[in-house]
Amino acid sequence: MPVAERTYRAWKRAQPSGRDLADAVVIDAIRTVRVNTKGEPTPESMYGRRKMTALLRRHDLAVSKRQVDR
């Protein structure tokens, strides 16, 4: 599939979007909640979208259910 050089160079220089950065914060928060200090899974690792969203909000992280889904 041919791609123009200008398009490729623009893609290589592009910075991560704000959405990607916000999602990375949410992913890190979910990973820290799901595993305890010993590396064992916690009961929260079985949470679905609704409970995980509520848990992250209780930890002062402004998230939406769609962010948790992603």
C-alpha cells in the first residue's frame, strides 16, 4: 500500500494525543488497584465496568465508564 512520504514523516513526528495520555493514566490506575504489593490479584480484579468506575472515582480519579471500557 503506497503512502506519501510527507504523510509518513508527519505520522513519525506526531505526539500522543490527549486521549491517549488520559487513557494511560486510567490504565495505570486500574493496574495498581488490581494487584496488591505482593503481586497477587485483589478481589477488585474481578470488577466490571460499573464497579471499577466507582472505585476509581473514590480514589479521586475523574473517569467515565467509556474510559474504563477502553
